[in-house]
Amino acid sequence: MKWPANIVAHRLFALTVLVGVGIWFLIVPAVSGNLGANPLEKLLHQSGEIAIWTLGAVLSLTPLRVLFPASALVVALNRHRRAIGITACIYGLLHFGFHILYEGGWDGLVRSLTKPFIWFGLAGLSILIVLTLTSNLWSIRSLGAKNWKRLHRFAYLAAALLIYHQSIAGKGHWHTARWLLFPLLGLQLARIVKTLYIDRFFQNWPTPGRKHSVPDRPINQRYYVWPRSEAGTISAEQRLRLRPVALCHLPWIVDRPE
Amino acid sequence: MTPREPNEHAWQLPDSVVLPEELYLRRREFLRIVGLGFVGSALFADSLPAATAGFPDSLNSSFKLDGVKLTSEDSITSYNNFYEWGFGKEEPKESSNKGWKTEPWTLEIGGLCANPRKIEVNDLVKLVGGIERRNYRHRCVEAWSMVIPWDGFPLAKLIELSKPDSSAKFVRFTSFLDREACPGQRSNSLPWPYTEGLTLPEATNELAFVATGLYGKPLRNQNGAPIRLVVPWKYGFKSAKSLVKIEFITDQPRTTWNELASDEYGFYANVNPSVDHPRWSQASERVIGGGLFSGRRPTELFNGYAKQVAHLYEGLDLRKNF
């Protein structure tokens, strides 16, 4: 693996970034007295922001892997999916802790629990907690890969709930959410379009971990991936199927040169 | 003849160190400001506060708020909801002080009244007979609160001078519009300019106040320089900042936050612990300056000013007319 993918792939890198974000946005301002006039509110908002952006980061990994299967960086980032997901949950719990403090104790907390605004946050956080508790090999084995995957698709529901929670947190506007929502939706859309086309026209795609439905043909005879240049001989019929079918394929698929 | 280089001779002064003419002409005020101790703000002509008339003033002892701790000046001037200057609370302090001038500033008083006028703020202060200091509780709709020593004059005085017609039932307050200077106004997140309104009885109540300063100094830009409304028994958003127009009108005016989210921000917006905001409880408030573990203070009806204003709302369902 080449730089920077080899660094990014390292466990220490993930740990540094994931813990570092908390240190930089929560601990450094707290220690240096830069939390402003309403320090608890600042901690509340910062921890919530970190949580939701971390969740956004982990949800962008799958689409990125589908879209850029050849990128070593994306592959390296995908190694940290579990760590990033668990981190999102931990910052979410921290955010809830600050919320309890901000409400000033039990009475305030109970009063806040009557608000749909809080329900959305709590529902999202509950999902993250379940997903965190099942983020281990033992759970995958005992649930079975298929069920486990189904369960962990609830991360998308959690993201939807939490982005809504974040968007209505501001006073009558949801401009903050669009920076997260639209990129995530865009990535998912691109991923869906790509997967659908690949499934329909090529049956499979060289994504790490994805099972190929036509295992008997070598990879370089099934498609032509830029910039790999070595290509086996393929029939005219096969060549026809290699034609780019949508604009989104152009960066990755080109027709086999004569 | 070729123009001389600025520093050709040692005795030459660059233009930048010479007192601007307008300042020179107002040098007594200038000296007084320096004497009062805000050398910093006075040296930069750009951020020179406009409403300097009337300082120093003295505390009106009926509005002393005995035993209540004032919020620090630093908190009051660094934690501001002023969406014209950005959506974050720390943004206005930064973005409103990049050379935005409130000098000169003309306030228009108009609508249904016998004495409409356009008047410069300092002239207005002189016209109403100077300013006084009042310590007021300030309760934000976001459930935090401050105690602020405002300097200004009762709104009733201004209304008295304007002589509203008998058909005038409401007063509309309009803030400035400056899309070039204001990052917030360049987005269409709110219907600019910011407008607020009061009923005429509310506006003539002894508590309704027009502030030109706080902590004995002219208002800073982030606090609504040079002239703003202060309605202490209502949520903070009713107290429109940096006013350019006050009008007497017949019908209830459209007001900015009410227009944007009428289920969350009512026209009356009286502080009321038993009427919740849809997203949070209004039963208690976080007092700014309390620190991390300070807990919350129970919110009072009409922000503790029930004695002065409760009669205005007799027979009115405060739950419906929130």
C-alpha cells in the first residue's frame, strides 16, 4: 500500500483522528476557557455535531467503496468502519449526557422528554446503541451475516432521525443539515445508480468482498477498468456488454481499445 | 510637481494618524468617550458608536433589581442572537465589527401620528431629555437569561412626543437592511428586514424601553447599535435591534419570527413558564455566567414583571395568545 493509504489504514491513525476530534472541539476549548458565555450549551452542540458528522462519515464509506473500488484510500478508510461507527455512538452518548446536565437534572430531563424534538434524537441514539452493542464478531456469528447486515441497515434510519433532530435544533431553519444531508443523499444516489447498472448489465463489479456471480471468467475479461491496461481476449458479444451505459460509468469503464 | 512621499520629512504625518474632521468637530464628545475609558473603540473611527449623547447617565432606582447579579459585560457583548450578522451566537461580535458604521444614524418615526419625523439618534436622545440606566432581566426564547444594565429612555416618551392618532393600535419596529454588510441578510433564511410589533398599550407601558447603551457605554454593534427596543417581559426576539423605523399602525403587524414559524413564536411572546416552546420547556432557564454545574432558575410569569404588565392581558387566554 502506498502513501497515504498505508497511514490511513493504520489503527493508530483512526484512533488519533476519532479521539482527536473530541479533544480538539471539547477538551481544548474547555481547558483554555474558550467555551463562550454559555459553556454547557457549547459542549452540548459541539458533541452533537461531532456525533452526527462521525455517523455521516461512516455512512459515506459504503457508497465510496462502491463508487471507487480501485482506490486504496477508500479501501483503507473502510477498515475503520466499526471504529468510526462506535465513536459516533460514544459522542452521541456524551451529547445526551450534556443534555441531562443542561436540563439541570431529573425534572428538566423529564420535561424535555415530552418534546418530539428530543424523541428524534433519542430514537436515533437508541439505534446507535443497539448497533454498537452488536458490533463484534460474536454478534455477527450468532445473528448470521444476513440478519446482522439487515440489522445494521438501521444505521440509515438512525441517520435520518438524527439529521432531522439536528435540523430542527436551530431556530426555525434547517440550513445546517443540508451540508450533511445532501452529500450523503448524493453519494447514496450515485451508489444506487451504479449498483443497478452493474447488476443489470454486468452482473457484478470488482468490489472487495462482493461475490462475483460469474466466477469462471477472469476479472479482466469481464470489464475494462481504467487504468489497468492488461486485457484478455473477449468475444464481440461480450464487448457489446462492456459499452458504457451511463455517464457515471465513464471514469471507471471505457470500451476496450482495439 | 510630483506628489511627495508620505514620509519624506520627519515632521510629516500620514493621513491615517490625523483625527478625521467629523471627529474633530465632535471633539468634546470624543474627549468624553476617551475619558470614560473606551479608548479602544474610539480610536478606530470605523467602530465609533453612534449614540453617544447622554452619557454618563445614572441608575433609575425603581429599576435596580435588588440582590440580582448583573451578567458580565463580556457575556452580554459576546453571546448574541443577531441573525443579520450570522447564525452563531459568537458570530455577530466578529462580523458586525468589521467597519460597519452606525454614524450617522437616522430613525424615522411615522405612520398614524401628529408628529412624524426623521431624526438623528443623538438629537432624539436630547429631544426626549437624556438617558437613564435600568437593570432589566432578559429572557431569551431559547431558555437562557441575563440581567442587563441598559442605558436609554422609556419608549412612552418617544410616543408621547409623536402624538399617535386615536386610530393607531399597534407600533411596528423595523430594523436596518444592509445586504452588502450583513452576511445573514444575504441569505433568504429570514424575511428581511427584521420587523417586530407591540400593541400601543404595551408600547406605552413604563417598562418598554429604548436602549442606546449598556453598562454605561454606547451600544456595541452586536447588541443592536445605535438604538434598539427592550421589552423585558417578553422573549428577547421581540426587542428588535438597530432600529431605522417606528410606525404607528391600525392592524397587527407581521413580525419576523412569527411569520417564519407561527407555531413556535407568537405575536405576544410574553415570558410564560407554563406555555412551552414546541421543542423545549419554558419552565426554567439557564442563567448565563453560571458555569457548567449551576443548574437552572425557574422562569417567572412575565419574566418577573407581572406587577407592571399583567393588567395588559386581563381576559386574554395566554395559552392561545402566546
